[in-house]
Amino acid sequence: MSQKICSLLIALMVLSPVVHRAEVNVNDDYLIINAQGVDPLFTTYAAAMDRSRFFADKAYFMDYFSPHKPITYSSQYAGELAVVWKINNMVISKKKNFARQPKVIASFPDMAIMEYQPMPGLHVQETFFVYSSGAAIIDMTITNQSEETYDFFLYPLLHLPEDSLQAVRYDQNLHGLVFKHFESTIRLHSNLYKDRGYPTDFRNVLVCDQAPESYGLYKGCSIHDFYFAAKRFSKVHAYVTELNEKQSGTAEILALQKNYTLKPGQTANVRFVRGAQDARNPEQDMVKDVKQALQIELQPFIDANVRLFQSIPRIQFDEPGQKMVYLGAFNLVRQCMLPPRNKTQYNYYVFSRNPIWGWGHGHQVMHESLSMLSYAYLDARSAQESQRIYMEQQYPDGLIGYRHGPRGPQVYPHEGKATTSAPFFSWTNWEIYQVSQDRSFLKDAYEAGSQFVHYLQQERDEDGDGMFEWGPYGIIENVRDGWNVVFQLFSEGADEGRDISGELDALDLTTQVANEMYYLKKMAAELDISAGVQEWTEKYNRTRDLINQYMWDKEDRFYYHVDMRDNNFDFEGRSLKRKEIIGLLTLWARIPDRDRAKALVDEMKNKESFWRRYGVPTLAANDPHYTPFVDGCCRWNGPIWLLWDYMLLDGLQHYDFDKEAEQLADKMMLAVTTQLQRNHRFWESYSPDYTVQECPSNYIWDSIMARVLMDVYKTK
């Protein structure tokens, strides 16, 4: 380069003062993971409960692993946040060109801390922190550990292609761009409710904690194409010292530019914040939130996360990936928790913070609350609060509705009857109590659980024979929706099956009620309620005996539903003898004797039926209705649901089939780690045979994997 050009570069470049701020630290070696891009790391982040809101909530998915992209943070329908580098005129917009690839040092529910080097010796500690539902931070501490002087530009950018991104102005006081975008309520799996207050118009900012040297807007431009905005080509390479400095108008990328020179040994710190809010709210609310995010010290928030994880069992795993799944499962459930609002005084959960879909962003459902079996080890008090919502909103007759939460109980009346939820209430409460040892909670849980089972005895046993039928709206009560083999036998060409719940003595419901009775007996014993011990012992024994008398088939040596009218295995001329996982879950409720338990385990281990590569499917693979393909949500005719496999694992351990329980845990881990390595997400369900699947991602109940690891792997 000529002396003239060199002098011009020095004259044009505006150097920011070098700011030295110490790198953050995670003061707990157990929480250090050092995850590479191929590791099974869960990489979705959402704001902590006390800084979260229900509407206009932005959580982010971190892509630190795709080689052809920069490190990106994406929020559903809200674009990708990233930083592109230009170092000594070399534009680095792809991770594959980094001198040292990103390594995630630690990952918490609301933040990730990573290290990398875009050029040799230029060491970066980058902390991504979802400070609140409306403010996300990229904080970079950059140290020149080489013997070279590095001149570099940073380009924080927001990319929202072919959409509604529109810049409003450049705000000198905020050091950034104000912009807006639109989000539809339409979702792939379940649309958001139009009449529930969900925002569609959003106000945003992209700002820096220091005055940037330049900014710009770009149309028809991908993140890859932004390379050309940062480095234009002609016959002679031009040295681009500023962006186009457009302040308003439609765009696909908006960006800032921050310039630095670092001599050997020097350190600089810079912070970028993306803010977002419902456009109907005052702009000053967003500005206040963003300014706080620009100014806060990160170390206290990291220390708070370390304290949060102090209570979990410190399992010493054989492989680093196992610990990543373990910690990731806790991250998943914690980030789904939201603070009290409206009609509940307790914290509650949604099924996912990112992505958000309709039915998963409303109320708690009892089977999703099985995620509390893991969560209690992270925060037992919060888990109790979530369960107390059911007690708080329980009806005087004992009914616990299908959904409970901020809008109150939702019972979806059908044919004149309220809809309840699959009964996992007392089991969950007992497991939480094992951690919390809170007798006040146990007492309240026992009273509510007793009333709930009394309600089921009154309302879900129409013929009074001691076995139970799902309600008129059993297609949601039974958890297994309409895509299960028994309903599909009577589908009459429909996509989902015909709901015959009220016409069967249902094996699954009767087994679940028996399990509730078993744990009510344990609660009564713990509370020294002798009458309760007697009541629930007698009722459990009777229900267990009825299942064994009527629902066990001697020929197949398996459990099935029966026709309510005659307790037969036929219904309207078709056999109900279809081998579903619910037949195996009798082990979980301690229903079979040892001989029958052995027969069930033998069937479970049959590779032609249940013993598949990634776990035990919901329907035996040799059934004509079996499908291994997860082509959407709510499939119960083959796909694996981790909670059901966990219940089976729990049952295996009851009967001392510890080897089989460990083998099942290994299959579940293979399913989860395979997906986390491929796409770094948890999933609603998993294919028993394949790696490709389409269903809702980041589903709260996959947090049960932490409990799987506690129950099985800690004993190795």
C-alpha cells in the first residue's frame, strides 16, 4: 500500500478510546462446559422471570455453530442479530473464517458466555444476555494478545429479510437506530389468539453504549451480501470508512459501525443492545429498559445464575455432552417460567419462549407440569408455586380444569360437561415435596389431590364399576389427542380419529387414577392422616385389581382398553387390542405382579415392536398404524414422547429392572443428543427411527431429561 493511501486511512479513521473492563467469570467449575459447535448444547435464551413479560416477549436462539454465518441471535419473526468484523480491511462475516472457532464457556437460561478469535491473537469474550423481555445484550471484551496492532470495525446488524423492517430515525442520544416491524399472529402449529392482546406492530432500537462512527440501511441484502457494503470492489479495492448513513425507510438490514485500534496488550469493551416493545406502548418505556441494559454490570447476573444452580445434584458424568444435556434441560424449564399476573398470584409457565405458538403460550396443563419433577431440584419454591395455581383455581366440587393460569381456569365445556386434565397432580406434588420438604405445601396438595380424585370418581366413572372413562372431550383430556391408534380405528376418513373416550373403560386414565391414589396414600402417611391412609390404600388396591382382572389379556400378556358396556376387548366389531405404550405404563403405577411385569419388559425389549433406536414409541412398530415419522405436532401413533418414556423408566426401576432402565435412558439420551448436535433444540416428540422431524421445538417437558439423568446416570 502506498504512503499516500496509508496517510489517508489514518486521517479517515476515528479511533475510539480504549476502554478496559475485566472479563466476566463463572465462579463454579461444574457450570463450565466449553462447548464446541458440534456439542449437544441447547442454545435458546429468555429473560429471567423477574424481568419477563407475557406480551411482546423476545427470546433468542443462538447460532454459534453454522460455518457460513456470523454468530447470530434470532427471535421468532423479529430478525437475526449479529456482529460482522472488518479487521485490517479483511471483512470476516463467516465463522468458518475465524482464527479460533467459538467455544461456549457457560450457558444459563438467560445468557451464554463464549470465546473466540476472529484473527490470530485477537481474543474475544462475548456475552449474550437477554436482560429483559424487551432488551438483549451483546457484550464484547476484546483483547489483543498478539504482537500486531489491529485496526478493526465492528458492524452490529439486524437482519429481517423480505419482511416489514422499516427504519424511523437515527437517535444520537441513544447512539443507534430506531425502527419498526410487523409480526403476524399466524403460527405453524397453532396461531396466536387474535383477541387476547398479542401485539403485531413492534418498535425497536439497535444501539451502542458508545457513539458509533457510522450507520446504514440496506435493501435486497443478506448477511452474506453485507460483506459488499463493508468492502466495496472496483478495479482497486476501496477502503470503506463509513456506511451509507441512511436514517429512514424500508430495509432488510440495518447496521451500526464502531471503530477501534488495539495495540498489543490493549483491551476494549463494547456493548450493543437490541430493544423491542409493543408499538402501542410509550416509547420511553423501551428507552428506559434499553438504557438500563446498556449500563448494567454483567457479573452480578452471572453470579445470580451460579447461585440458582447451586441446588442441583452434582452428577459426575462420563462424557461432557451428558452434562450439557443435564444443564440444558434445567435451562429449558427455567426460561419457560413467568411471573404472576392477572388471575394468579403464583409464577406459571408457558411451553416455550421461542418459538411462541398459540396453545403453548396460554395456561398450564397438568401433563406439562410433569416438568416440575426436574425443576424442583433447581427451584423447589417456584415449582410449588406453579402447582399451587391448580389449588388456587380448583372448583368447589374438586374439578381441576384442563388449563389454569393468568386468565383463570379453562374447562372447555363439551356436551354439558367440563373438561379436566390427565391426572398427574398428586404424583407431581409428592415428587416436589421430596425436594422441598415443605409440609405446608404437602398438606394443601393432599387436600386438593383428594378432592380431585373424588371428582374423577364421581364424573369419570359413569357405570360405577371402578374403572374410568375420559370425558366427552376426551380427545384433549387423554393427552394423546386424536392421532392415537384406537381413535384412528374409527376415524371414518378424518385426519384425527373419532373420539370414543366416553365409551371405553380407558386403560390410561384408570392407570393414572390408580397412581394418584397410590401417592395420596403416601401423602396421608407422611401427614399422619390414618383415615386417609386407609381410604387411599383400599381404593388403590381395588383399582389395581380391576385393571388386572379386566384389562390384562392372557393370550397377548399385555394390557388394553375395554368396552365400557361389557368389559370386552372389542368395540363395534373391531379389536381394541393394540399395543400402545400405555400398556407398559402399568409398570409405573405398580399394577402388574412380578410375572406380568416380566412379560411386559420382554415385549418392551422386542426390537420388532417397542425397542427402537431412540426409545420406546407410543405404538408398537409392528402395528399397521405405526409411523416413525414426526410430521407435525401431537402424533401418538409411533413418535417418542420423553415424558412417557420417563414414566416407563420409573416403572422399570420400581420392579428392579435397573439394567433395562439404564438402556432406555441411553436411548432417550441418544434421541436428545442427536437433535441437540444437529440443531441445538429440544422437541415436543422424537422419531423412534429417524433424525428428521417436524414438530414444536423447545417444548418444556423435555426438561424431564434432567430427572432421567438424576435417576439413572448418577448411580453409575
